[in-house]
Amino acid sequence: MLFKIAWRNIWRNRTRSVVVIASVAVGLFAGMFMMAFFQGAINQEIQSTVETQLSHIQFHNPAFIADKDVNFTIGDGPAIIGRLKKDAGVKAVSGRLVTTGMISSSSTAAGVEIHGVVAEDEKAVSTISKDIIEGSYFTGKKNEIVIGEKLAIKLGVKLHNKIVLTFQSKTGDLTAGSFRIAGIFRSRNSAFDQTTVFTGFDDLAALLGTGNGIHEIAVMLKDGQKTDAFDRTLKKEYPNLLVQTWTELSPQMALLTGIMDQMMYIIIGIILLALMFGIINTMLMAVLERQREFGMLMAIGMNKPRVFFMILLESVMLTCAGIPRRDLVHHYHRWFAFKARDRSFGILAGIVAIRFQQYYLPGPAKVYVPAGIINDGLYRCFIGHIPRNKSTKI
């Protein structure tokens, strides 16, 4: 009976009820939007860094990391690469030569990190080949180099110009080689573009004198969520090598994730707090307008606990009515975001599309949906607490 009475009471003043329902829908949508936006931003930044620079897991000789001495290669590197390529959980593997040196043009010079790569393997591990804005990602000719757009501007060079790389060989002597620019790339990390260049593995190996030696093995997994478990297995299998995940290679990225999570919850808390006061104010007005009604109900036998529970039911029903509206708005916004991205309706819509795309991935959804249901339930009970207490004191 109380459910029936509470439901009828809600719709006695349709305008007020619609305002409360709309407030709940908009407020919860805003909270979910901010969660999606921040989580999407974090995921996108991590994905970009992993696919461009780090990969999920890297192998090194433990002594190599200190100062990147070219003498410290990975023992039996080609065999390790062959074994990893056969693993069902591995998407791609690339062996690299890595050294530091100077790149110089006719006008200036700059310090860079030089990566000698096998083009076909590297394409599967890194997205640099997709970031080419001029030329191509190696054509198969001897002594080709791919550099970032920022670096090309700094050196004052263009596509097909020649540059000179100078670095220390395996014997400790300075060696230099002339390379022709085959392609220019532009990634999301301008600092990376300005300090990293790519050459052919065999071309760099010939100048370094390392033969078949490999300094770095980059591994991309089919499921990035399993990186830690796969890392533990590899560390047991290769105890003499330094095996690191992207979080170990770039601790600042892991720190960024933690900071963004804290910021996200603070902003959502502010949004829900503002929504809470608005709904409490509306419910209090509804209670104060019904003094005579409550008096009449008590006079015919309804006790205070039942009045208390009736107001609680009204609060819960109002907020529950707002949740489907929030979901409709949420799904419509998601649909519009994808359409906007596909049809290029604008920069803002495109950004929103990317954020929602990240949020609606199955992994994050499994985490946030149960948490959202619990928070909604607690939120409704808290909102209705003050009005229902007020009703029992009238």
C-alpha cells in the first residue's frame, strides 16, 4: 500500500517531479561523462606511449641500461625472438639495436637515440610506420633513415636529403655514416620525435660492429591486460636478462594514472554534491507543503515510521526514474560521438568520441558499472534522509 501511495504522491505535482528526475539524469550523466573522459584520456595516453615508444615488455642485458654501452647485447637474442613469436599470447616481437650519437646536417647538429630495426618486425610492434607524413617507412634501399618532423625542422632538412650519424662503435672508436631521409614521421610525443631516429638493422650493425647482436627486444601482447602475468613468466624463464613492463620502463606514466584517478573522483564528488543539495531542497519543499496531509495520515492511524518510509520511497522512486533517462542520454551521446568522429562533425565531437570509445571498452565497463549501481543506491538513500526526517517532526 505504501508503494502505491508513494507513487501517486510523486505525480500529484508533475512539474516538480519532472524537474527532480531531470536533475538526477543530468547530474549522473555528468558524473559518468567525466569518468569516461578522464579514463579515456588516461587510456589513450598509455596506449599511444606503449605503441609508439615502449611496447608492453622489453628485454635488455642488465648492464646495457646504465649507459647504453653497445658491447652489452642480449645473449642468444635471435633464439629468444623466435621462441616469443611462437607464443600464443604474443602479437609481435621486434629486435633492435640502440645507441646514442649525433645527427648532423649542413646547418646544425643534435643529439639523438638511434634505433636499428627490422622494418617488417617493427611495423607490427610500433605505430611509427602509420605516423609517416612524408615519404615512406623504409623502401629497402641501403642506409635509409626515418626521422621526426620536429627534428627535420631543427636540422633544416627535407625528404631525401642526406644527414650524417656519428656514434661510438663496439671497439670504442668514433664512427660515422651517411644516411638518406626515407621518411618523416609525426607522433603524439613531440619530444620523442625530436630525439629518436630509425635506421635499418643491418646498416647500423655494420657501423657498430655488433654482427647479429641485439640490444633490445620489444614485445607486444595480444591482451595488454595480461602484461604483468606474462612478465612474471618471462622473468622466471630468463633470469639473466632484464625483463621490464611498460610501467617499469616509464614510472611517470603509472604515476600519471594515479593522479588522474584522484582528480576524477574529486570532480565527480563536486558534481554529485551540487546535485544532492538541489534534490534535497526540492524534497524539503515538497515535505513542507504537505504538513496537513501528514497530520491527516497520522490522525487516521499512520505512525511516524510509516510516514518516514513513505518519504524514503518517494525519494528512491524519483531518483530511480531519473536513471533510465540518464542511460538514454548516455547511449544517445555515445551514438552521436561515434557518428561525429566517423563523419568529421568537429574537433570537440571527435575528442568526445575518442573518450567514450575508450570508456565503453569491456574492461573499464566491468569495473565502473557495478560501482555505479552501488553508488546510485547509497546516493538515493542519503538524499532522502533529510526530507524524511523532517516529515516525522512536522
